[in-house]
Amino acid sequence: MKRSSPNPTGALSAFALALALALAVPTALAQPAAAGVTSAASATIAAADLPASADRTSLPHPTGPFAVGRESLHLVDRTRRDPWVPEAGARELMVGVYYPAQRGTRTRTPAPYATVEEARLLLADRGMGDAFPAETLSATATDAEVDARPASGRFPLVLLSPGFGVSAYTLTGLAEELASRGYVVAAVDHAYESVGTAFPGGRMLTCVACDKVRTEADLEAVTAGRAEDASFVLDRLTGPRSAWRYAALIDRNRIGMAGHSIGGASSAAAMAADSRVRAGVNIDGAFHSAVPETGLRGRPFMLLGTGDEVHRPGGTDPSWDQAWARLDGWKRWLTVTGANHYSFSDIPVFLDQLGLPGGGLPTGLAGERGLALTRAYVGAFFDLHLKCIPQPWLVGATPANPEVRFNNPGR
């Protein structure tokens, strides 16, 4: 699957646009678990291809020693107007905060995966609106608990930014895994950049940006805007009057960021603009000039992508070769054989459970395997660089994970 250029005239679905602009994403690994999202924009699944009814979907359990709590924050940056809908006023964000919680104190109130309307809009955009109920996706079983009692201690903070056109809930499997391993995770929904995200007051904000982004300059603006969003989230979580009641859990000196697709480019852009972000991961996203010529001031960065012609060295996305040459600290370039662009998210897990491997795209990687690999390598990266725990899996290829290839051109 090759990258295609933005269509300046035709209206693309958010998934199609995301795929066209982002490039392919690798899938996963065995342990320490990962979450995968399959699906693609180019092919629409017909209702006749889907089961008339589906059992409840679920995510693989996280593997870390902590239980997982989750809270939702609505943040408003009154210093900026929304770039997509200026008449709406200040820039708004929804942030799902996942955190290490005490075991044995479960509230028995599981955090919802998504609202029914969020799920309905995602399925409709993917061409599956009549195939099975949005309630099935909305009711996906998760491990996060509402109002769970936080664990004792101080933990690194990791920001997560989703792909263009999709909501942060598609990275729930990765967020829960990191929280279970001892991280506070802030998964950010950027207003008007997904097919549907619920905001306070009963508002469902849809992807206005999907109709406006057409050029490389537009994509660079998206990554720069998300970098500003990330800095604002850090201000509100770690500043003197935090928006989160458990802010004392956060170690302000250990902050990282990862993202899928354009969210991955935004991780690099955030590091370039904000020295508080110490380590970053781009999961299968074109960089859009996010890494400056001067590098990232020696901070570590990892590229994790599909093992096809897109994100191998010399591939059809030249931004990876350019970014690799500019990265001036510890770095790794990993590709996953058999993965497609959404293999790094939750979506392929659900499609596999519904009997739809690959979501209509060629893939040799099962959804749970993709998620497991994503969890494992992203988790290992942050364990190494935010916790200083040695990670043999990041030294080189391992027989346990034959899908994962280390590409380190020029080193």
C-alpha cells in the first residue's frame, strides 16, 4: 500500500484521508503485550460481509503490576482560537488520563470505551454503519476503572496523540498497558480532528479539519498545532494549579510522548518545541518536517512502522529517512512485517473478534499480535528512557519477535 497525495477536490472519509496522509503502520509483538488497530481507508466493508450480530468486543488485559484508573478532563486554552472553527472560540481538548491504581480497590465501575454516538460516527465513516450496532463497539470491555484509588508514588507522564480523523480511544489498549506498568498517560483528543468526539454540553465535534487539510503545508500546520496542544496539556497537568486532582502522581522530570500517524509526527514536533518532553515515539506517521535540521537536542526518539515499501529505509515516505538523519540522540528505526497502518491501534483487535481479519486490507498480522508488539516496544522504549531500566529488546532483533526488524541506516 503506497502513500497517496491529498485530494484537493474530492471529499475523502476521515479514514481514507488519514491513510493517504500518514503511511503504513507496523503491527505487533508477543509480550509484554500490545494493542493493534487494523482498518484502512481504501476499502469499504459491505454489511453483507459482517455478522448480523456480534458478541461484546474486548481488549487484551494489560500486563503490568498496577490496576488502571481513568478520568476525563476538558481543557480550554483561552490564549488560542481553534484553527479549524475560529468562530467556536478558544481551543478545546478532551484528555483521558489513565493512571496506576491500587489493586483490590476496584470501584467495579469500568471506564467506558466510547460513547454510542462516537462509535456510530466511526463505524459510519468506515463504511460499517449498517453492519453491526454501535453499542457493540461502545461497550467494549476495558480494564480501566472510574474513580479507582491511585497507587502510591510518583510516575512518569506519557502523552498520546491519535491519528488524523480518529479519536484517542482507539489507543486505549496502549494507554492501559502503560498505566499498568507505572505511567500516568494523557490521551489527547484534538477538537475538530476526529470523525466524532464527545465534548461537554452534549456537543459532538466532528472532523472539520478533514475537509480543510489538503496540502503538505496544511499537514505541517496540524503537527505544529498538536505540539501546542501538548504543551498546553503539560501546563495544565504539571503547573501550579493542576486541572487534575491526582497531579501529585506525576514526576515532572520524566515526560514522554508517543502518537499514531500524524500523532507520531506531533510527538517530534512537541519535542522540538518543548524541552519538557524528554523522549518520543512516532508510530507509522509521516513526519511533515517535524524534526528540525538541528535535531532534538540529543533526546531519544524511536520510529515504529510497517515493514513494507513505505517505512523501510529508502521507502516511499522520504520523511523517515530525512528525520532519521536529523535525529541526534539515541534512536531506533523498527518495522513490523505484516502490519498495516492501523495495526498499531485497537481497531484490528475488534475486527478479528468479529471475524474480519485485517479490516479489508492485506495483512499477515493478527490484531492482538499487533497490539502486543506495539505495547511491548513502546513500553520498552519508555522504560529505558524515562525509568532507566535496561531493555534487551531494544538492542537488536530477537527470535521471540521475528516480525520486528531493526533498521539503522548509517550507524
